[in-house]
Amino acid sequence: MSKSVKPSKVTNGSGGAVAHTENVADILEEQLSVVIAEWLAKVEKEPDLMGISLTFEERTGHLPQLLHDVIARLRLDKGSKAPISKAAGHHGDLRRKQGYTVAMAVEESRLLQVVIFSTLHKSRQHLEFSTLLPDIVTIADEVDAQLKEQMLRFMAADASEAAAGKKTANSNDLARIA
């Protein structure tokens, strides 16, 4: 993807000129592997999350696509609604099969937002400040929308299991009657 670097006469706070500014999407795209590594470091400090033994790929394999969905959303015209993240739905299914609880999925999502915002803070000298706050709102909205999709998948699977369990119970009841 082409990077939109704009010449700027913005000062860095100490009188020196900053050579350029970048938009949030470009910074996140450049820092993708850093975001993933820092997210994993935060996850590894959470005993609940680490209670589920996963490989690096099982734990982080979903992040590149989810982050690309955030980046794509940032690049849409403001006010546009992004399509529902298919990756988020698959991630919800995967985490449920891996034994995650809803609270664990919410914690992972919260940590992702913390890491994204920390990454932007570290890159503040290169940020296009005129779009920063709207982009932060977009990031929060997109990550929350992804979490919602994950939770919908959790609930659908729970409902399906409950229905299957009810059918089994009904069949057992009928067998006892007969």
C-alpha cells in the first residue's frame, strides 16, 4: 500500500522542525509486528489468559487480519461503516473451542486497544494531529465491533450446544418412558 507522508512545518515542541507527519493507519501498518509482540507480552502477564496453553501462532495468528481490518477502517471515508469482520467471527469460534471464556476474550480485546494506543503515543512526533482523535474513535469502534462479532459467535455456539443438549435430554426422557 502506498504510504501517505506529507511534508510538514510542524515543530517538535523544542523548536526543531519535524520532517513529516503520518496518518494513524500508516503508523499501525508499519508497526504491525511491534503491536503483536507488545500485545503478546501483555497477554503473557495475565494469569487467566495464560491458563490456556497455546502456541505463538494459536495465540497471535488472528491479530494480523484483525489489525488489517482496523487499518482498512481507518482508510475508509469518515462516516463509512466497515463490513463486519469475518476474521473476528472466526476468532470468536476459535477462542471458544480453545476454552476461552467471554471475560478472557474481552480482556484480549482490551489489551489490543491499550497496545494500539500506546504505539500511537510512542509515534506522536510523527502523527497527523488533525485526524488523531477521530482516528482513535474509529479504532475503538472497530475493535469493539470485532469484539461484538466474537461474542455473537460465542453466544450462537452456546445456544446451539444448549439446543443439542435439550434434544439429547428429551430423547433420554422418551427412552425412559418407552
